[in-house]
Amino acid sequence: MAKGKADENENERVTTSLKIDPKLWKKVKMKAIERDMNLYELVERALRKEIGDEW
């Protein structure tokens, strides 16, 4: 089965590092667990929402 452009982009990720307040990061991890999501999914969703690029 051929993959569409959205499927291809979904699997592409870059590795990066950020300095984030430890208390905020703990809340982010807890929120991801509550929503049964990976951390990267929650962070990407929040970033997309912030820049108006929602999928």
C-alpha cells in the first residue's frame, strides 16, 4: 500500500534538546500519561496549536 504525504511526514522526526522548567516538564509528562499519549505527541500538538498549524 502506498503511503500518502501526511503518513510520510508523521514518521519524520528530528532529535533536539530544550531546557524546560522541571516543574513544567513534570506536568507535561503527567498530562501525556493522562491522555495516553507519547510526550512527543503532546509537545507537537501544543506547538502546532501555538503556531496555528493544527493537523
